Amino acid sequence: MDELNQNQANGEPQPSAPMPESTARHSQKPPKRRGGFISGFIGVVIGALLVWFIMQGESSTKEQSLVNGSEQKVDAMQTERISLDVNNDVTDIVEKVADSVVGVTNLKTISDPWSPVETTRETGSGSGVIYKKQGDKAYIVTNHHVIEGAQELEITFDDGSKTDGKIVGSDMWTDLAVIEIDAKLVKTVIDFGDSDALKRGETVIAIGNPLGLGFSGSVTVGVVSGKDRSIPIDFDENGTVDWFADALQTDAAINPGNSGGALINLAGQLIGINSMKVSEATVEGIGLAIPINLAMPIIDQLEEHGEVNRPTMGVTLLDLRSIPAQQQREMLKLPVDVTDGVVINEVMSNSPAQLAGVKQYDVIVEMDGEKIEDMVTLRKHLYNSKEVGDTMQMKVYRDGQLLEIEMVLKDGNSF
């Protein structure tokens, strides 16, 4: 005991005392590791949270990138819309010539039987083209049917300003008229082109006031669809063709109110005066214009004389086809094979026809070697091929005999 106490006092380890057997078996069970499980669980949670934060960060970055990209695209689109400035041949030409195309309003004084006050009203409207400026006057070409019967004319410029117009002259057969205005408001005068040089498929521009001044300065673009078209005209609307007008065909839209407006080539030159539109319900895309090469000599005569001095025979006429076949044989004594021609119905006193020896009921079948089928072909030969003072050779049937007659043509005002 003294030795044991001495060892404890010296700090030396003491041998253990033997344990009971039951106690020894119990102490051999493995210890519970609660601290390791908790640490693992916490690690898993932390890892999951880290993964979640990373994924959220990436998703937020992608969304922000998409938003920023969309904003950049929107900004780019907005910048493009703001800065876009389209210019091409058509816009440049329209800007150049627009001031030379005007509105023409036909005004008449209307009397009201219930009121002593007379009022001036619009009875029609169309378009016109300023082609000349000389001194204090300027000149507009338009259609005859636009100014027909007008007591007053009002001219409206592209900027909306207005002035009075005065009719210088008009021609029913070519549907052309010339108007005079004060030159002080005129900014632009159009140049004449060459309608003979046009090609099918060539781009043309029509400018005018379709359906009135509410659509003033309207621009349509098309091509030359055809040249040298011969269009039947019925002036008195009785169902009988009175004249065949030569015209250019285009698919540029031409509507009522475009009449008298400009048909322009890509050089900005006037190559036609818009005149008519085939308006049948089954027809679309056929616009017609008077070729400027045909219009120019008419414009010159209207400006200088107020009318076109055409050669005149001094007769009244009937189409042979309008006379029954029995009367053709019995009264006119025509051969059976003569079915086309023009009958002289009346000869005026001191006229070229009377001086040449033409008689009533002579039947004209030929002029200057050209076959005459009806009054339309006769007028076309006389008005397009002859001038005042020219000599014309005719073949006529009289009492069944074919005769040749020479006639010197005169102005209708000279007899």
C-alpha cells in the first residue's frame, strides 16, 4: 500500500484493476459518431445552396443579356427609322417638276330663280402643266374638255396658292387648250421631251389631281404600254364615232381629274398630256395620253391664234354606210362593189369644194392616193396630213362615173 501511494505521489501510471466480465463486453460496442453525420448534412446543404445561387446567377445573367440585346435591337431599329432618308430617280424627278403641275377648276355663274344673287360654282376640275414663262405671263397646257364652257378659271399651285386663269385657245379635235396666268407665282416650267423616242416598257410618271384637288399632286408610276394607239371619240355622245385620236398607252393610273396633267419620262421631261381613261368596269390599267410631239404644233397655234387653222373643204358629209343599199344604187348610181366612202351632202358657197367643181351627192372614195372609208378617215387625212394652201387630189363617183378633182384647201374663216 505504501508502495502504491508512493507511485501515485510520483505520478506514475498505475495498473488497472480487473473489470467484471459483463462490464468488459458492454464497453467493446463501437462509439456513436453524431458529430460526423451533422457535419456531412451541413456540407450537403451548403453545396446545394451554392449550386442554387450559381444557377440563379447564370439565369439572371442570361435574362439580363437578352433584355440588353432586345433593348439594343430596339435602339438600333429606332435609330434606323429616324435616320432613314429614301431618294431615288422618281422622288428626285417629282421634286423637280411638281411645281409645274397645277390644278384647273372650271367655274360658272349660276342663277337661282328664287334669289337675285348669282353664285359662282365649280362645275369641273382637272390638271394642267406650266410649259412657258415669258415676261409677266406664263402658259399652261391642259385638255379642252377640262375648260369647256368655263366662265372663269381658278389655277391652284402645288403649294396651295391660287390665281385666276384666262383661256387663250382651245381645240376640240385634239382635246388641247392653252391657259394664260400671271407669271409672278410661277416657280418651275417643265421641259418638253421627245414622245417619238419612247420605248415600250420605259418607265413613266403621271402627276395630276385625280378626283379633284383633295388628291392634288398625286403621283403614279408605270410604263409605256403602247404607242400610236388610235382611240375612237364620240364628241356628241350619240353612239357615232366622230374622230380617232392618236394616243400613248400607259399603265400608270389615270383617273378623272388627272386630265390635262403631265406624263413624264425619267429625265423629268414632258412626253404626254394625260387625257382619257378607259373606264369600263372590265378594263383596268389602261391610261391614255396625247403624245407631246403631236401636241406641240397645236399648242403653238393655240398660243398664237387662239385656234387651230385647219384646212377646210367647205362641205357637209354623210357616211356612205348610213345610206340604204337601194338608194346607193338608184340615187347615187354606185357600182355594186363600192361600199365605202363619204357622200357630199351640201356644198358651201365660195368654198374650196365649189371652186374645184364638187357637186352635191358626189361620193369621195380616195384622197391623195389614200382610201377614204368614212368621215373619220377623211378628217384624219385632212387634219393630220394637209395644211391651209395645200393642193389635194380626190377621186369621186358621180352618176356612176369615177372622176378626179383637184382642190386647193383654205382656212374655214376665208369664205
